Amino acid sequence: MTDIRLTQYARGGGCSCKIPPGELETVLTALNAGLTQERDATPAHP
């Protein structure tokens, strides 16, 4: 079996290089829209 190296499909070396900026913005916007977090004055860890 031949090893498949995902890095051979990337033009750059970092993770952000694998996704075009416009697509990354769309994905992050969708992720942020699905997140809801209520914050209060009480710290999570004492």
C-alpha cells in the first residue's frame, strides 16, 4: 500500500495554507454562528 501524504496537496506549509482565505472565512463564520457561550462574572476555575 502506498502512503498518502496530505502535505503533497498543499501549496504552503501551514494549516491555513490548505484552505483559501474566502473559504476559511465562510467556515469560521458558520462555526461562530453555531457557538453560543454565556459568560458571567464568576470564574470557571477558582
